Amino acid sequence: MEKTKVIVDTCFLQKLAPEEKHVGNVSKIFECLDFQPVAHPYVVEHEIKLKSYLMKLVNTGFIQKIEYDDFIKDDANRFLYESYFHDIHDALRKNLAAAGGAKQIEKLNIPSGETIYSIHRQGSSMADVHMILMAAFLRLPIILTEDSDIELLRVIAKKRLSLGDFTLHIYNAVDLVMQVAEKDALPITKKELEQILACMGERSHRAELTNIWKEHH
């Protein structure tokens, strides 16, 4: 049976594996859930590459790098993608401004000679918009991230894209640990899951893990 492809971003991977010595946590969780992690080329080139131990997961094929040609097939497709990108990013900016929270982003102005694919601005949420669009274009049902903006982006994208019956689910690393705990037959122990929670700085979820484990084992 083919594994379910799930989109990952850098903050999710770093949550599971904050250092190279923890990188085994990533493979343990994905193998338990029978997920195939995939990444947007923008995320690989501008973010994952900055962490050599995470880039090894791409280079070995554990994380599949999706290429632009896989979801942007022609010039018409590219025009549509870029139009959606600017529209969704601007809607996110306006929603964040209206909410008045700590997180605010600047209006997206692409300098001459640059594109939405080549430019990267810290805290701009550009990577999140790219991931939402790839998920929609390829009908990939799951994004794994620690970024809270992605929930708002999902709402915005649903209003602006013709998604039909496509449903996008968004989970963080703690969500995945709990999903593993619900599995009946596992190649991982409860103690290992507790160690992963501790590594992520999420010891407060141990009681929740214990309750789920008792219910299913």
C-alpha cells in the first residue's frame, strides 16, 4: 500500500529533532504512521538547507523534495499559482493587521530581478503560502508544522481557491505523537514516545500520552 504523502516544514522537523542526535525521532514517528514526508522546493532551498542534518534526510530520499514541475505544469499554471500567492499573502497580512496581535507581516514587494521563488524574508510567512498552494495543487491532505499562521492561511485559501471536496488537515509534532500512541501494534514503546516528548520540550503532555496509551494497549 502506498504511503500517505504529508508536507513537512522546517519548524516541524526541528521540533522533533532540535539537534542532529535527535534526528532518529523523525524516522520513528513517520514509520509508525506510514507517512511519506515531502517538502516544497522553496522550503528545501531556503530553510532546510540551512540545517545540514535535516538536509541529509532530503539527500537520502527519506524526505522527498517535490519539484516545481510536479505541480506547476505550464505558463498558465504558473500565472495562476503566482496570482494566488500574492492574493493569499496579502489577505494574511490584512487579517493579522486587523487582529492586532504580535505577529505582523509587511506587504510583499518583490524587487526587480527577484521572484516569489527566489526571495526569502524571515517571518514573512512566504514558505507557509507556498506549502498551502502546493497542497491544493497536488491535493495533498496533510501539512505538518508548528506555525500558527497556517490555520489562518487554510481558511483564506479555502475562500479563494476552488478546492471542491478537498480537505486539508494540519497537525503539529505533539499531534503526531498522540496519533502514534493510538496505534494498536507499534515498533515503538511508550517510554520512547515519552522521551520524544521530553526532547521536544513537551513533558506537560505526558499524562495525555499515558491516557491514550492505556486506552489502546
